[in-house]
Amino acid sequence: MTAATIISGKQISEEIRKGIALEVEQLSKQNVRPGLAVVLVGDDPASHVYVRNKEKACQDLGYYSEVHRLSAESSQEEVLALVDKLNAQDSIHGILVQLPLPKHIHEKAVIDAISVKKDVDGFHPVNVGNLVIGDDSLLPCTPAGVIEMIKRTGIEIAGKHAVVIGRSNIVGKPVSLLLQRENATVTMCHSRTANMVEIARQADILVVAIGRANMIDASYVKPGAVVIDVGMNRLENGKLAGDVDFESVKQVSGPITPVPGGVGPMTITMLMQNTLLAAKRLNGLA
Ligand code: GUN
């Protein structure tokens, strides 16, 4: 058997970022510079790494960026006041509040406060509703990245059976909707699904977002199926592992994404793309 194709999110991201850089140059001639504000509350180490990566992506592409690092003791009122200020600030086109928030802060209240037009995470209920209906919206970054990397690998989605494992608001639900929008037949599995192995084995495209390191082994995968691993689990030895047991699954699968270097880089690239789109829309250019 020939070895499975590895879908490099890193490489696809670089291609997309080249296109974004050209657009940023064009926009600068109209005195528009995309601006992203990231709000980070508290000391979660993983969140600090993610936020630094977002800041670096902004620098690399010539975006204006602000990172607001607030102490874990900040009140909900302080966070909401900052969001209000950023909503009104013309140099900012995208606002991202890094999750999770400390327990005393009501996540929904904060997300609901973000201007729909600046909601580059696509988490605001209006953007989620537009996604469900199929209207224009800012799409959540990881699900948009999953679709983009499948398409750019030259894989046809229409007519395929896609199985999504995981039903979170951030990944499982929106990625299912986007696959359906691309004319796949979609089955969603979750922690209470009976016969998950049997269902997963029917997938032409298997998207895994459950948050359990290496849970999906080759027994879940039909020979030749496309496998997209959204998992990002930190192991005790400090290494990053996906939800898919890559070494075992790649023996039977078709094209497959690695962790790291798969979906992760795509998420930040889609955030950059959303911020560019928001900047154009807010300036009447899209
Ligand atoms: N924490 C983990 N993933 C995400 C994400 O996509 N957006 C935000 N805001 N926080 C996250």
C-alpha cells in the first residue's frame, strides 16, 4: 500500500498568507490597515502561547495589533468596558477574547457584547445564526480552516459522507454545518453515541474534535478515508498530541493532517483572513 498523503496545514497556511499580504498592500493604498485586538484574562499558560502566536501573525502581515493582558482578578465589568471601548475604536476591525475566561466571568455576556461586525471568532449568536441559515457571516476560524484545507488539497466534499466526532460550539457544530453547506452528507457523533466505531468507519471524510489524546485508532477508519484531526492535547512529557493516533491511522487512511502542523496553523490564518474581511467591510470595501 502507498503511504498516506500528509496534509500540511503549515504549507497551505503559507500559501493563503501570501495572498493576504498582497491584499494588505492593496488596502494600504486606501489608507486601511487591518487591526486586531486580543483580550486575554488570567494566567492560562496555553492561552498565553496562543495569544503570542496571534500577535506574531499580525506582525508578520503588517496588521495593527493590540493585546490586552488582564489579571485573573479582573471583574466582568472591566472586561465588558474594554470590549465596549474596542467596539468603538476605528483602528480595530477584529476583537478576539481568548477562551476560557476565569470562572467568575460570564463567557456569554462577554461574547454577546462584541460587535457582530468585529466578531472575528464567529462566536456571537448573530454570526452563529447566520451560519445556520447560510447567510453571510464571519465564520469561526477552526471550522473554516478545516474546510479550506480539504478544498485546497483538491478533495471533493460534495456527495461524500462526512462524520464529525465532537459537538462543541467552537468546532463540532459549526464544522458540521459547513460540511453540509459544501453538500456533504453529515453524521455527528459525540460522547453518548452508540456504535461510534461502526459509524466512523462509514466516513469518506472523518473530522475529529473530541479533546482526548490519540483516541481514534485505525479501527475507526475506512481504508482511504480523509482524516482531519482538530485535537490539541498536551501530554505529560510536554509534547502536543492530536485526537487521532497518527502512526496507526496513516497506515489505512487517505490524506491525513498531522498534529502539530495541521489544523493549528490554519486556525490563525483564518483569523487573519476574517480580520482582513472585517476591515474591508467596515470601510465599505467588501
Ligand atoms: N480558545 C481555544 N480556541 C479558541 C478560539 O478559537 N478562540 C478563542 N477566542 N479562544 C479559544
